[in-house]
Amino acid sequence: MYIIIDKKHIVIGLAITLLILVEFAATPLGNVDFFVGEGGGEKFGKGDIVYLKGKSLLATVVLDVKVDLLYPVESGRGSIIVLPRRTITFSGIKTIAEYRVQENDPTGVYTFRITAWDTNGNLLGQVDISFTVEEEEQILPFQAIVAIIAAAAIIIMAIAVIKWRKTGEEKPPIIPESAKGSPPELGVYPPELGEKTLVVTKPGTISIQGPGGATETIVAYFQFGSQIIPVSSIPQKFGREDFVGKVPADILNKISRRSKPHFQINYDYSRGCFIIRDDQSTNGTYVNGEDIRGKGWIELKNGDTVNLAGLINLRFITGPEQSMSPPSPPY
């Protein structure tokens, strides 16, 4: 009788053998193979239970077994006994010890150290079975992700609404046709100036086109001692950032930030003058000693003194370019 084995049967046999070897990648001691879980080299996370098992190589094997657990060397925690010395009968696969990984346990390589004796009390030896504890990746649940996205969307919408409201508040109202032709009263926002009405050609120098079409170039800046703070835009807001390096640091904190300006200036060409307004500053704006908080737009003339928070005196300088020199950098 002949037995015919083709290549297909050989491949299947090799695959089955490999699976058995992988499943029981074990360390033998006293005719028993010891291994962790379903095979060697297992990786575990916090809260997992690690099982130490033994598989007898004979029909029945009786041993005295003691198991110690060695923590990772770098943790400095030493070892604990997970199975005191005990007589165990092995027949097939048997779980002999287990360890639940605690939340406060360190990560790294752990070792089950197995000591075995025969039934006469003779020491057979020791074997080490290692396993690894790793930090598990924290994955946000779907509900948490949805909540985060929704919160981000609400924040973005809120920021957009705030910016839109601020833009609407800062836009000057259009003066009715009936009001044009006569200069507006003090405290009333000036008429819309239009892009061609006022042009800042360089810091401290402004080109003004009046209603009749005539163009005039004016110089405008604030003087603080030897320091110059030019008018660089119309309208222009002034805050703490404009005075950095120009006033002492202890005084600087008394001035409101530019995001919520201390004061601002504009130009009313219908009256041919600059105007100034306190923007609800904490410590006040004074023109020639007069507190202008809550008074709207006030005329600002050449030589006027603008006091901030009762601590800083700025002298406003303005006039036609042909009669005076514009400020020179550094500002």
C-alpha cells in the first residue's frame, strides 16, 4: 500500500504545526510548559488580567510550584508573591496564577518567576515568563467628539456675531440731506467722509478734499515732551499700544488698550477742524482740563492739551503743511 502526500497536504501540515508553536510559545520546566495567556510575548493594558498557564508534556505531571511577580526593573518596586508554594497536578492546560494590572501600576516588562520542586522536595529550577504592560490610547467616544464639534461651532458663531455688532456700532450714521449745509453740533458724529475726502499721505500728514473740491494738506500729531505720536489714519483710535516706550510703564497701565480704545480723533471738514471723543475709558480723557467722558465729539484745536487718566499731557499740533514741518521719524 502506498501513501501519496501532495504539496497541498504538506502546506496544511506545516501551517497547523506553526499555529501550535505560536499558540504555546512556552518555557518548559519539570515536563510542564509554562506560558502567559494564549501565547508568549503578550501585551496588556491597565485593568487587564494576565493568566499564567502550564501545559503538561506527559499524561499527568505533579509538581510543587511557587510564582513570584517581578515589576519592571526601572520602577524600583521589587516583587510580590502571586502563588505561594503549592502542589499542582497538570493534565493538559491548567491556569495556575493570575494578576490584574492596576491603574497605578507602571508600564514596562513584567516577569512571572516560576520555581518548581518534584514530589520528593527536590528543586527542579526556575523559569521566567515575561509580558509587557503598555498605556492604552485614549479614544474619545463618539458622543464626546460630537459635543466638542458643537461647542466649537457655537464659539465661532458667537465670535462672528460680536465682530458683526462691533462693526455695526463703529459705522457712523449717515446725516440726512436736510442736515447738510450747516455744521453739525458738537457731540454729533461728523458726516461720512468718503475715501476721497481724507487721505493720509504719510504719518502726521493728511490731504483733505473739502465739499467744494479744494484740496489742502495738513500736518497733525500729538507731542509728549520730545516724543511725537503722529496721526496715521482718519478716524484714528488711540490706546495703550500707541504709548509704549513713550511713557513710564507704571503710567502705561492707566491707559485703555486699543481693542477698547481710550479715545479717538476724526476730522469734520464742514467746520474745518479736528474732533476728539472719549471712548468710555476707565480713567478719563480731558481736553484743556475738561473731562469729555460722555460728551461725544469735541472740537480739537492746535495747541490744545489732551490729558489721559490725569497723568499724561499730550499737546495737539496741527496746521497747513506749507506753514509747518511734518513730524520726522522715529515716532
